[in-house]
Amino acid sequence: MFVLFDNMRYMNKKIMVITGAASGLGKAIALAAAKQGYDIAVADVQQQAGEQTVADIKESSREAAFFYCDVSKTDDLLALKNAVIERFGQVDVLINNAGVGAQGTVCEASEEQWDRQWQINLMGVVRGCQAFIPQLKKSPQAAIVNVASFAAIALAPGVASYNVVKAGVVALSETLRCELAEANIHVSVLCPAFFKTNLTESMHDADEKIKNQINRWMDKSKYGADDVAEMVLSGIERKKFMILCDSTTRWQSRIARWFPNYFYKQKVKMMKRMFK
């Protein structure tokens, strides 16, 4: 009887935790999820922007609250988990979205850049999973979405540290998918290519020429953050593991896997164009 009552309690509301939800893709996911009936825990280091996201969510007649969280710190993720449970009572979906960009070859990128990428883009995801999985196991509709990048598949030259940590997010997600199967926790990994967001603003030591090129690629994208957010929610509903956002990246991922030498030659050509 108690188990039935507990499951009914979970089914009557849905709580989503999103890191990096104050802006960009994280905010887009938060707003889209609110329209689908989720209450949202907005986690970010940007308090003013995060509070605005909360206000925007409440316009959809859903509950939301802001929580300061630096994903590079284990204590912040544990505090976030405790605060979310105290505020909402449960967690059903975790979106590990917080991340920063980087540019530089293996030899150019500083150790500080590598460490920043490691601590935020990869270990931030690990910490989020470690903090919330025990709670997610209590939900009959549990899901985790880890935000990686198509960079994890393309492994293009000139963004070495970003490539490596995002590939780590894909590997982590593959591992979790198996480890959490018996617990009935669905795992997705999102691998979008360039779309309009504030990625270059987080590139502390990037070459302006490369940042400008990335901005041009983002401007030319056929989809935006709102589109990607809808793909994330659809991926959760359909229990899709790898979420690729367009037909071009889906074909490129197949080419990279089936014809790696051809794919490599295309990347060398791209590098010559970028650095000439």
C-alpha cells in the first residue's frame, strides 16, 4: 500500500534539475520542460540570470527555484541535492548541462585550460550523477541527460581539451546506461553541433579569429536552443540514448565510424583552411 501511494505521489508531479540553467540551452530546456508540466530546479553560478529564468518559468504556472551551484565543487552538488529535496521532495530528471568552451591545440592549450575543462565539463557531470542517482532511483520516471557535443564524435583539430572532455561525457553516459538499466533510470547523451548560444563567451583564452569563425558557424545553424530543448524532451520521452540534432551530424557520425580514414582526411583539409 505504501509503495503504491509513493508511486502515485511521484506521478502527480515531475521535478527536473538543470545545471547551467540561467542562460543558453539550459534556460531553453527549463522553459520547454515547464510547458510540459515539470517544476524546475534552476542551478547556476549566475544568480541574477538564474532568478530571471525562475520568473520566466513561473509565467507558465509551474514551480521553480534558483540554487547557486558551481559544478566544479563536489560540496556544491551535494548541497544542491539536499536543497532540491527539501524544496521539491523528489527528483525525476537530471540535466547535466553546465559547461564551458575552449579553443587550442594539444600543445597550445595551457594546463589551466585542461583542468578547467576537466573540472567543469566532465567532473561536473560525474558529480551531478553521483549526487542525484540515489534520489533518481526512487522515481518511476527517472532520466538523466548529459550534455556533450558533436565535438566528441568529430574530434576536430584546434579544440583539443574540449574534444577530450566531451568524449569523456559520451563514454560516461554509455557506462551509466548499462549501470542504471536495472534501476530503470533512462540515460541520454546530447551531442549537438554548432547552434546559436553563448559558448564563445566562456572561452577565456581563445584566439579571436577562431571565436569569430565559431560564431559564424553558430549563426548559420538551421536550429537554435529552443529546437534542441524540444529534442531533449523528445529524447527523454522516447528513451533515446544518443541525441543528434540534424541529418548532417547523423551522417557524419556514421562516416566517422564506418570510414575513419576518409573522415580524418576531411578534418585535415578543414584544419588547413582554418589555420592558413
